[in-house]
Amino acid sequence: MKAEYDLSTMKSRKNPYASKLKKAVSLRLSDEVVAYFKEMEAELGVPYQNLINLYLRDSIVRTVFKR
């Protein structure tokens, strides 16, 4: 491994995962909902925003495949 690398010669390229990135949105949630997910965050060590995303995704999957 080199002690230093010359990054000035490096070529840039598009992020291959850009289409899979999350989109920032604003939601108005009740205090009870936020408190519930923040409690889960403390227990699980997973950010509450990720937990809300996982919950919503799971709800969609259950609804779509239930048909």
C-alpha cells in the first residue's frame, strides 16, 4: 500500500446506485408516531427514519402481494 495516492489523475464517473437513492420528503406525523419509532430506535440502534421507511415498505409489499 502506498503512503500517498495521487487522486488528481482519477477520472470521474456517474454513481451506479443513483437511481436507488432515497428521496427526501417532508411528512407531518403525530407526536405519538414519532415517539413510537424513536423508542424503537433506542432499542434497535436503527435511525427512526429508516424504521419508518421499512414499515411503509413492508406495508406496501403486504398489500401488493395480498391480492
